[in-house]
Amino acid sequence: MQMNLIQGQFEKNDALHLITQFVHAKIRYHEDKIAQSANEEDIKMRENRIKELQRDLYELRQSLQHQDRALSLQAKIDIDGI
């Protein structure tokens, strides 16, 4: 099964807002899992993933800084096992 979450053309600020919301949701997910975990290895992996997401979002913001045209976004989730 596949869910189509985002598909279309967006102005820079709208595109960045959508992406930021998705990244923040993923960060909150990892933070919740960290709060529930006692496994040091799992916590470290999730902390590294949070840092990676933050870094990727920062780099995206930097690259879009001088962008003036609309952006095409597509976000899909493939769900196996259904």
C-alpha cells in the first residue's frame, strides 16, 4: 500500500513549512521513544537520527535561502505487509 502525503507545487515558504512540520514530527517521535527507553544503544541511535534530521533541515534552509521559484514536492509512504 502507498500513501501519497504531499504532491504539488509550493512557494518556497510553504514548502519549507511543510517539510519543517514533517521533520519536527519525526523528531518528536524519536524524543518520545528516548523517554520510554532504557536501552543506551537505542537512545544513542535516536539521538544521532535527531541530529541528522536537524542538520538536513538546516542545510535545506540554507539552500532555499536564495530560491525564488515554486518548488515541486512529493512525499509518499510505502507500507509493506498489508
